[in-house]
Amino acid sequence: MSMQPKGSGEIPAETVRVARAAFPKGSQAIRVRDELGPLFTDEEFADLFPTRGKPAWSPGRLALVLVLQFVEGLTDRQAAEAVRARIDFKYALALELADPGFDFSVLSEFRDRLVEADAGRRVLDGILAAAREKGLLKTAGRARTDSTHVQSVARELCWLEMVAETLRSALNTLAQAAPDWLAEVAEPDWFRHYATRAEDSRFPKAHAKREEAGRRIGTDGMRLLEAVFSPQASAGLRELEQVKNLRQMWVQHFHLVGGEVRRRDPKDRPPGATRLVTPYDPGARGSKKRDILWDGYKAHLTETCEPDTPNLITNVATTDATVPDSVMAGPIHASLAARDCLPGEHWVDAGYPNAAQVVAARTEHGIALHGPMAASTTPQTGGPYEQDAFTIDWDKQQVTCPNGVTSTQWHHRHSQHGLPVIRVRFNPADCRTCPHLRECVSSPKAERREITLRHRAEHEAVHTARTEQQTDVWKDRYKIRAGVEGTISQGVQRCGLRRSRYRGLAKTSLQHQLTGAAINLARIDAPLTDTPRARTRTSHFAALRPADQVDGAKQQGPN
């Protein structure tokens, strides 16, 4: 398929006439087209197609179809049928009334092209560019970010199902790639145990029997891996994705003990960031946030929050489930900077800010990153000899305790996490005679106080943030962050944000970019129909809460 730009994007006169007659009050697709004009051009996606071949359906129009599909929650078949049959879709796409549209499979193929070129963000950026041109997007204002969990499209498997399905998946892949070789290698019992899905068989209920079944599966998988990696097997078999998954899954769960395959102890397994949870979605990872356990990914949504313009999503980042929020502020700011969407103030959840992120946001991008800073966790916190009670002279590289004793050692070191820190130590001779030694040190055998400091910029940033967060003014300003919870709710209810439609991180990321674009279209359309922003819902019982227990005024949420 080749890309050949078509037409100027003008809506045919007959399509306009019929659409105005059929929709005298307009529809969402018609209003968005009238407000924003053509959102995408074929030239924006020219690099996704070869220069020769059968002409492809307009990629600029396909991009808009994908967004409208997410706006209305349509399947591929329903979206293709809407292009063929609905007048408002033909109006938004500038098509003739007699245009037959395309086969629904074209949408899947176009998504694959977007994934391969990592071009999903272009769709979201197209909406933002049109909004900026109409004055609906303002930068250098305020933005807010939060994350939510995303379930993998593959269902959760118990341990026996997981290893059995991993082995069955590898056998099916090898049966396609090298049927003659596998027919010679496969043992007779394999056809009985792995010819059908694991869920179609009944695993034993007794613990001992289940362990025995697990060892049998582990032994069979080990024999298959030995055959694949033997000199007699083709080297290409080792590069098959499902074979790689089998090898990784067996490293996670099994090892050889005295020549026999045994299940690994849970403490002897790899960390969660590298651990497969299903053979059918290798990018998914298992994670936990408070009382939520899930296998899959994590989505980070950033939106503007100005009172006189729609709250538009300016960035969507998708990671595997094990990536903590605390490392995401930098990538989010870099992405916003690349597209000229940096805010002046960035309000985030407690998981995002730390000393390094606050300093980096200010020095690299000029952003004031606001969020609840974690409290000090030193044993002396709250006492007369907590770390804040010590006076630091950065120029002289000395620290003075509340009793006037000055430190004698100042060393630049790295923490257990590899971060640069400063280790400060006092002279044992000074501390040993102090009557308050036991209040000052945490160890009953310690003879001197030791303090670990961040570097000056980070130390001062944390101190300033913790001080500000105790004030009523900061607490009142921080209420603006709560609105992003409504954005996540809108993404869940309208677009199924918390459930991946596709397998793999790349395709899930594309889903979230389209989700952000769809929410933006809905929010741009809301003022055109005088739809007010939704307010926080309060149950009848919660409304009976005494006034002295109400935590501030109700915060207005997004559309």
C-alpha cells in the first residue's frame, strides 16, 4: 500500500446540505469539524507508507476515524460501518455521500503502522495543535498529573496454568516453524498434556499432586529447551518469541537440583520488573499499589487546569506496571517541552515529587513541581535532636548540633540506591560525654551522631517544600490536583482506560494516546453545547457529615 494525498479536505457541498438538514442542531462529529477544521493531513503520515504500490485509504482520515472510534466506544467493524453509513462521519471526514468507506481490517493495519513508527503521539498532538490555533490551549499555566493501573488484555493465570500455557504456546510456535523437527523431538505424553488449553483440563486439588504436576511440566519444558538449544536444532528456533518466553519463564520458576527439575523458592525468583506474568502478553508485569494487585501496565495522564479554557490532556505516558511514579516527572517534562506544552506549575500526587525531581524541574524546565513531599523517616524525627535542629554551614562544610558541637567529617558518598549524598560525622570524643547522646543517636551502642544529607539544592528544596505544605494557603492551592481523578474516571467510563485492548506495551501506549485525543475532542465539544463541568458527587449519607469534618470546599472536576 502506498500513500497518495487526496484532495484539499473541503467538505463536498451535497454532504454539507444533507448533514445540515439531517442534524439541524449538529452532532459531536459535525461540531468538532466546524470548530477545529481538518485535524490531520495525509502528509503527516507519509513516512508510514511506501512510495509505490496500491493507493491506501487516506491516513489523515483514518487517524480521525480512530479518534472518533474511541469517542463513541466503537469496535473496528462499527467504526467502518459508521464511515460508510453515517452522514455526520462523512461530514467530519469530508467524504462524498456515496463514498463506500473501507474494510474494517484497514483500521487494524493502520494501528500497526502507527505502532511500528511510534507515531501514536502524532494523533494526540494533532488535536492539541488545532486547539492551540483556536486559543483553547494555553501553556505556562497550571497542569496536573496522576497515574492509574491498566489491566492486561490477557487474563490472570494461576501458576500451573501459566507454566503449562507457556510450554503449549512454545510448542504451537515450533509446530509452525519446524513441524518435522518437533515431530521427532516431542514425547508421546506431550500430545496428551499440551494439545489443548490448560484451562480445559482439571489440575489436581491436593497440594502434593499439584506440586507433582508442576515438576512434570517443568521437566517437559526443560527437555524442549535442551532440544531447541542443541547443535542439531536450527539456530533460528532460538529466536522465536515464544521460545524466548519459555526460556525466561523457566528461569523464573525452575532450577536443577541434583540433576532434577525443581520449583524455585519465591525468594530465589527474579525481581518483578523482569518477571513474566503471562506468555500471551510478555510486556505485562505484576504490581501492587496499596490494596490493588494487577498484571499489566500503568498510564500517566497530564492535563491543563485553567478556569477559562477546557482542561485538555497534553501528555499521556504508558509504562509497565512496575515503574514507580517517582521516576516519571522527568520524562513527562521532557515530552511536554518537546511539544511546547510546559506548564509554569505542575501539581502531582504524592508518588511523584522527590528532591531530585523538584530541583530538575526547576533548573531544566523552569517548572514549579508541587506535591506532598514525604516526611523525614529518621528515628529522631519529632524530637529535639531531629535533623532539622542541626545547623548546616554549606560553605565551611560543617554541621553544628543543638548543643553547639561542630562536626569533624564531611564526605561525598552514594546511597544504597546509587544517589549522591553527603555523610556527616561528629567526633566520638565530643558525643561520648554529651548527656543527651542516647536521645541524639538511634543505636544503643553508637558513640557519635552521623547525618546523611542531600546536596545543597535538593536539601533546601525539600526543606522549603515541607515548610510550605504545612500552610493553609498551600493546602488550598493543592486542591486543584483533585480534578485529575475525574479525568481518569472519564477515561475509564468512556474509553476503558483501565483495560488494555491490545497485547504489548507499544499497542497499549497507542490505545492511551487515542484515549487522550478522544477525551480532548469531548471536552472541546462540551462548551459548544453549553455542557457544564461536572462537580464532585456527594452521596446522601455523606451530605449528613458535620461541618467541622468537611475537608475544605468541594472541588470542581473536569467534564
